[in-house]
Amino acid sequence: MKANLMLRFLALSTVFGLVSCSDDDDSSQGSLSGNFVVTIENVFESKEYFDNGTTGFIMPGDSESFSFDAGEGHYLSFATMLVQSNDLFYGFDEMGIPLYDENGNALTGDITAMVSLWDAGTEVNEEPGVGANQAPRQTGPDTGADENETVKRITEVNDGFAYPNVSDVIKVTLAYDGGTEFTATIENVSGSASITTPLAPGVWVVNGAEQTPLFTVDNTASEGLERIAEDGDNSILDADLTLESGLVSPFAPGAYDINNAVFVIGESATEALEALAEDGNPSGFSNIFNIPVGASGPGPIFPGESYSFEFTASEGDVLSFATMLVQSNDWFIGTNDIELFNNGIPTTGDITNRLELFDAGTEVDEYAGAGNNQPPRQNGADTGAEENATVGVEETAGAHVPLIADMVRVTITAN
């Protein structure tokens, strides 16, 4: 997904390229002075997917719904076992289905036509609804003969057995709840089908384009998918997806100053702060950082990358800085009150615990990582709805937003 995000930031990099780093400051005259270096490191844990969850055991006539947030460029994938089989499961294509069309309209309605019945290729097929090694009749998990094949649509498997039409067993609908929220419903409609069957516990995942989170056609099934397809056990695949799902964000070029606050809590954001917080454009400030360490030009920093800036300060001087959390509408991480000397001793070390996540109050918030007016997905700068609020600490970021220390690490050294 990093490569996809890099493409998204080409336009932003053009903006970043119009401004250059500066080590000027407005330090006061004091009895002590020194050179300081501040390093801002992106410490987000890299993830493959955006969100995931599970579905339960669905008997004929029953249904189950799950809700999730997604933005343009996100896809939905799922898998649930046809219980009256050896290793068959229902799901979308290997990459899932796009949740928005090319015009940005959300996908809604009955999407059963996008569902296929798949053969995991891990256990030899027996007649559906009859086989002794199928879940309702087997003596224990993983009891059938190994097939040593690959994942294929059942229509491409010549096993001599007849299977019910997909729409006679399962119905999948998708509702758009507004903003970035969707609700998917899986209904078991097999009551009048040629084979009446439960649908076993499954998994779902919100992934990016060109990703195949659950399976790849003509490739061997993962252990997690094998357990779902053979035994309706979703625990392994759920654990794998949970480990690889979550919010990941770059940080954008930012600004700093000495003794002049980059932002003021409780006041309306300046135009310069608005541009920084909404679009990652710090060009309205005198002192900026915009070139990742080791890079040849301006750009955002991804997990494992960092910014660094240097300045001279005197006793009594205070550091202020801000950098945008890119997967947001107008959030930034920063501080206004880092005293650079303490009783004549220069401030050094990790200052991450002095930081806060702030809301500039200039653009209405969307779900972090999914909002279509956030830089990775917006059509241009300043496209979101105006909020007309003041700068403040962000108190309702959401449980999916990591703690500050799990997003960024800031250190300061003094010479």
C-alpha cells in the first residue's frame, strides 16, 4: 500500500517543492545559547489492510450484518464456508469489490451477483450434503483426503458433482450509511435450495486496490483459508488479518518556530496553519521542514522515515512545531511549549510525551484513513466542508487511531 500512497502524494510533493527548508529562527538573547537538532520519526507499524472483522454461524433463514468505514480506493473481501462441502467457500473475486465507482459514488444494493463459490483445493470433494468428511458428518477437523490443488471457482472444477446456484444459498447486500460508513448483510437463503446448509463463521477485510487478502486464484490456499473452507474455523485467518489491519499514515512537511507559536489553542487557525493541517502545505510559515532524511527532495514521511531540522536558541527560548497527520482532514501533531533550557541545561532526549494530537477546526472531520476529503483521496486542496471552529486537542479521534507514541517519536539533541 506504500507504493499506492506514494502515487497519491505526487501532487502534494509538487506543492512541497515550491518551499524550501529554513533554519532561521527568532531566538531571544540569553546568557546561554546552543545549537539544537529536532528529529521527527514516523513510527506507525506498517499494515497491509485497513480494517477487518468476522461473521458468525448463519442458519437458513437467518442473516448477519457488519458495518465498516471505507474511502475511495478501498475494496471489500469476505469468505464464508458452504458447510455441506469439503472445502468450498463463498466470496468475491480475489481482490474483492471496489466500494466506490470511478465517479466516487458508493456501491449499494444487492451484490450477490459479485459472489462466487470457490474451491480451496485443499481437500478432495465429496458429493455435497452427503460426504462423510464434510463438517456436519466428519469425526473431527481436517479429516478428508488432501487434494493438493489451488484455489479455483467451482465452475472450473470437474468433480462430477452438482452444486446449487450461488443466489439460491446466499444473498449479500450493501448499504451506504453516509460519510464513509457501509453496512453489509449476509443472508442464508438456502431453505428452498437443492442443498440446505448453514454458512460457517467467516471473515471480512477492507483492503486496497491490487491486493489479494484472502486468496489468489490458481495459488495454494493459506492455512487460515483452509481452516475456514474445510471446518468453518475462522480463528487463524482472523488473527492474521487483525495483525495486518489498521490505520497507517504518513506525516506531511511541517513548520516550527522559536518563541512564536505555530498555533494557538482556542483561537481560529491562521491561513498558514489551515494549509498545513488540511493539505500538508507549510509554505505560509518562515521555518519549515519538508525533506525526509536521506531524500533528495520534499515529501511526506512514511513509517520508518523521519524529518530533521536544526536551529540556534538561547536560554528562555521556547520551541513550537506542527506536522499534519495525513490520513485526516485537519489534524496535526505538535506542541507549543518545549523550553529549550532548564536551569541552564539544554533540553535533550525524547520529548514525544510532550506532544498532542490537535484539530485545526477548519474542516469537518471524516473517519481517519477513509475520508474522501483527506489528502490521499481528495481531488484537490481545501475540498472538505468548512468547520468554522477553533484549534483544540482532538478528543474524539476514534479507537482505531493509535496513541501518539505509536504514531511518532520526537527527539531533540543539543550541541
